[in-house]
Amino acid sequence: MSNNPAVSPQQDILLMGVAKMGFLVDRLHQDCSPLQFLRELTANSLEAIQSLDDPKAEIGWDVDWNRFDLAGDDSAKKLCVIDTGVGMTGPEMVEYINKLSSSINQQSVSGNFGVGAKIAAAPLNPQGLVYLSWKDGNGYMIHLCRERLNGEYGLLRFGNGEFWQSISDDIKPEAIDTHGTMVVLLGESDNSSTMEAPPGAQLPSKWVARYLNSRFFRFPKGITVKCREGWDLPSDDQYHRLRAINGQCSWLDRHSQSKGSVRLDETKATVHWWIIKEGNNTRGLYISWGHIATLFKDELYELSSGRAGVARLQSFGIVFGWNRVVLYLEPDNDSTQPVTSNTARSHLLIAGQALDWSIYAAEFREKMPQELRDYQDEVGMTANQTDHRRAIRERLKTIREFFRFGRYRPKPGGEYSANPSENAGGRPARLGGSSNGVSRSGGRGGTAGDIYALFTAESGEPTELINYPLEPEPKWITEQDGSRSAGDLDDRAARYIPEQNLLLINGDFHCFTDMIDRWVNRYGQVPGSRQTIQEVVREWFEQQLIEAVMSALGLKQTGRWSSEELNELWDEAALTAAVLPRYHIDMSIRRMLGQKLGRVPTAVSQ
């Protein structure tokens, strides 16, 4: 690749060059995802097609059958991408392909900016990328490869002395008429098959289709994208075929029971949503379960599924039934809010900064469509819930000073005094006891707190300390009743969602079920005891988790814990650790069951 500095004819300046182009390419490649080259080469083909006066054409990912036929049946199959775009001449390919940041279209920070395919594909194919292109009926070829000795990338010289040469129509793909381009990926060596899925690729037999469908939301109208399946099967086999690639939008629209879009005016974005029908089988060609992503120019970025996707969906208010909900966040792109992507095409940037997901989540929760609310209500109703909060609250009141933060509500004759006009922190003033009628026993003050939270005043409204507004709302979820999806919170006790102050507790966690079984075995002779035992066990573990979250929240006011550090105190691992010590919980369960079911039978207790 070209890296020579030059003096600009317009200015007295020596333009910057690159001393080690190979090092730069390899370094940039480290930021690419393993299959990003599929996206980059497809995007290049789309640009080439859209340069036509009538941009109706096709893109195909296939075996380079001409090479395979010439090399013989025992040769390695090479992956190629073929488009019927505008095409390039030999000198044009030398200009565009052999410069790192050069493109057939005008470069821009919001466009394809001419570097993607080179940094994503070249390091994976040291043997080379062969470009065959036809323009105005004439064919040309170049060979971009890596020099084995010094690790530099560049074009091979042909026998004519040039770095390109003319080619005949004998090797022209059937799809190309007078214009178009084929790029062949040669891999590590002549013997390496680039049709085989790289390690870690999902759905190895259809890995190209799987990636492109999950990367692109949709393709421009009039452009057909296909990829080869069953390339190792006989040519007359029904599964040896080119499959159409449509992107996620087409599948979601066909397989959703409801869909829509929500305009977020405050955060200048639109959220597109789908509720997927039950029982869909896509054979892995699409992402057919709950996930969330950003959408920009019909491409998907920052796609999250699995545990990371669950957490993000739940921050948007999708707590129950998340496995069938898809959200795509599309930020506005205008002069006041320019949207670009990072060089690796993995994340979107607004004015050069990463997206703040929390602000979009907060506005979406407020504007959540009724269909999504009804769907979650339907799923959530299947969960067997018993409200333990009143009993837990009464017990926590006895140790409220340990939380060092409380909230207050007006109450005639209340124990504390509050001034509603102040928004301060600290400990409240206790009423009564002194000669002037008010005893100032408050502690340290501050500026944080609720309208009735933790203040002292010479005179104020009598209040009562309450913990309820600060308690996380607990929800027990299990796979049996459908409130927990398979794989979610596996072998984890709970998940706290701070944006909603919601505590999801995994009723299938073995720590809880083992404790239930322990006491069911002891009270086996008491008919119908299992339900009572389950509720008692859940109540005490629920309290343990609520205490852990509330105590962590209390550390906010010390000023010595960052948001990131606080999140570690209530993440899934921390909450799981909080319920592992069981001696004192077991003692509490014993006492309560003794009150409800009587003493454990003597033979069992011994």
C-alpha cells in the first residue's frame, strides 16, 4: 500500500506519511470483529451498485468456481463476493485498493471512508485478495497480498511490468455482464479453504448468511443479496443453492405479533420494537430471540443478546418476557447531532462520544407502548408472587440507622421534624424532650435527599420515617411459570435494575431450592407444608437481598464510591454471594416455621 510522503502543490507543506504501513494495518485490524470483512466487502459492493444510474443489481457470496474448476476437485474452495456494480479499470484499482484510506466514492467520516475492507480482510488473507473487475466490457485484475519477509501489504507486479493486467471474459462470473467486480479471498495459503467458517462463527454451515442477516437491518430497494449454501454438496443437490439475504427487518416484520415505533423527543431518537410470536424456528439464520441494538443507515450496531442483552432490555423496562422483545434504537442524524461509527464499526458515536443508553432507556420507559405493557402484564401474571414487604419492612425498621438514609412522610405527632422547603441530607431532628419543645439531635447534613429526607429544623412538619420508597421492589421469577427464560440468571441469585429499583430473584437458584427441600424433608409428615415452607424461605432470602441492595445504596452518601464501584455491589455475582451464608437465615426460618407449623418432629430433628 502506498505510504510515501509528498509535497503538496497547493501549500508549502510536506504531507505526513506512514513508515510502517503493515504495522498500522495489523493494529487497526485488532479492533475489528472476526467476521467484519463480510460487512466491509458487502458495503463496498453496495456503494459500487449505488453509483449506477439505475441501481438495481445483485451481490453474491459464493465459491470462486472458475478457480476451483481450473485447480481441480481436490483444491481448496475460495470464498468470493461478486457484485454487478459500476466496476473499475486497472489503474483505478491500483489507486483505490493500494491506498489505505481511499475509496471509489468521496470519503466522509459518516460514510464507508475507504479503510474497512482493507484492514478487516487483508490480515486474514496473507496469501492475498484478488480483485477482478469489468468496466465498459473490459476486464482487469490486481492482487493485494502481504509480503512474507517484512510484513508489508501491497500489490504484486505482473509480467507486463504493471501492478494490474487485462483479463479475458473466460474467467468472468456469470452474474457480470459489462460491469461488476469479484473479490476472491485466498486465506493463509493455496491449500486453505476460505469457504469454511472461521473458529467461533455461529451456524458454521451457513455462517455468511447468519452474519449478514444479523448485521444488516435491510438492503436498498432493487438490490438482491445472496450467499451460497451446501458448497460441499453435489451441484444437483437441493441444498446446494444460493439463499437470499434480507436482513433482520424482513424476518421481524413477518414473525412479530405486534410492532411499532416510539418517538423519543427529548433524547432525539426513535425506538423500533417488535414482540416476536411464540414457536418460531429460523434454523439460526436470524436472531430470533430478544435482543437490543442501535440502528444507523440500515445497519445494526452494538447488538446485545444473552446476559448483556437482558440487562439492557430490562433497563428499558422490558422485565418480563424479554426473550420475545426486540428493540432497535435509531438516533437522529443531523447537523445538531452528527452520528458516526467508530472505525471498527462496532459502536455508534454522537459528536464523537459513545451513546448514553441510560437517557434513552428512561424516556422509553415513560413512553412505553401499551402493547408492550400488556404483554409484560400477561407474562408477569403467571409468576406466583406473595408480598413479603410489610413483614420485611417492620424488621428493617429496627436496624434503620445502619442504612444511614431514610425517607420521611408527614404524620401528625410524628417522631421527627421535617422542613419541606429544604432538600438536605443528614439525620432528622427528634421532637420533644427539651425546655423549648424541640430537641436538636440531628446529625450531619448535606444536599442530597428527598423533599422530606433527613433534615433538621428548628420548626417543621412532624414526620414518620419510612423505608418503602427506597426498598427495591422484589419479583420472584421461575422457569416453570414462564417468568424466567431458560438461560437467564442461571446459577445466579438475583438481578437488581437500579433504573426501576426492581429486584428480580431467581426462584430456581439452588441455594433457595435446597433450603426449601431441607425443611420440607423435616416437616414431611405435615400435610400441605411445602407451600408454607417455600414462602417462609423466600421471605428471609428476599430480606437478605433487599438489605444488600439498600446498604449498597446507602454508601452513595459517603462520597467515596463511584457509580461503577456501586454497580459491583449489586451485580449478579455480588447478590449471589450475599445469600450464600445460610446459618443465621436457617435459624430464622426454623423459628418462623415453628410458629406456623409447630416444632419439627423429634425423630427428624435428631
